[in-house]
Amino acid sequence: MTAPAGITAIFFREGMFYPVKFMGSKSPADEAADHAALNPGTMRIEDTSGNVLWKKALDS
């Protein structure tokens, strides 16, 4: 079994955070947006260097 080739991203939610290993089949920003759409409540997704890959839009 081969390990995923993508990066590890950190998902930030209210009062918590957790790592997720991306598959690497898309750019990290595109993969982050896909994961965020499937995980309501995600506020921000960063790579392990602190670069923001996705951030929730401000409510109007």
C-alpha cells in the first residue's frame, strides 16, 4: 500500500484543530476548498508552514 503523496494540512474549527493528509491529486488550495465544502464549520485550512490554503468567507 502506497501512502498519499499530498501535503499534511491543518484544519481549524472553533476551539480545535486537526491534521488531514491530502491525496495530492490537485493543488493544495483546490484540495483544501474541496475538503472545506464537505466539512461545514471549518474556519481555515493551512499547510504545516502556516500558509493559508483556504479561509471561510466573511458573513455579510
